[in-house]
Amino acid sequence: MEKFMLIFHGCPDVTPSPEQMQASMTEWMAWIDKLAKDGRYVSGEPLMTGGKLIKGNIKGVTDGPYAEGKEVVGGYFIINAENYDEAVALCADYPDFDKDGSIQVRQVMKMDM
């Protein structure tokens, strides 16, 4: 079994109502529960908006990251899957596809320590 990081991109253009937020959370929790019951979910967290960007030789710190809404990283999961095909298939129930969200699937490199 390999580890994969699912990186969630996109954010809504409008602020959802409390009812929409609750419905979205219900969908997310159902997806997490399904992955967990199948032994696929390892961990994950949503990310706050904003942040800091540290860049260059002088390691200057600026507010950011600034990106278009569709490029914003909203959170991540670490999952277990046999290969890329299976990791991609596990994304079928991603709750934000209907909100034009997207998922970047990246395999975690094993490091010998």
C-alpha cells in the first residue's frame, strides 16, 4: 500500500449560507467516513485562507499566497492506495466537484531514514 496526498483546489466565489455550509460538511464527513471504513483515510485538515510566503535567498516573508480562487489550496488528505489508478478512483465522491473544485493527486515518496 502506498500513501498519496490529495490536495484540494478551489473555493466558492460566494460565501455559503449556514445551511449550505452544513450540507457541505455532511457530504465531506460522509466521504471521510467511507474512506476510513475502507482503511484508506490516514489524515487530513482544511487550511485557513491566507498565510505567508517565504521566498528567495534572503528568505523574505510576505503575506499570501495570492492566487485565483480556483488555484487556492483549501486542504489536504493523506490516503492509502495501491497505485495512482486506485487513488484517483477514491476521489470519485469528492464533495466539491459540483462547485468546480479539483484535486491534485500526488504519491508520497518513501524515504529511507
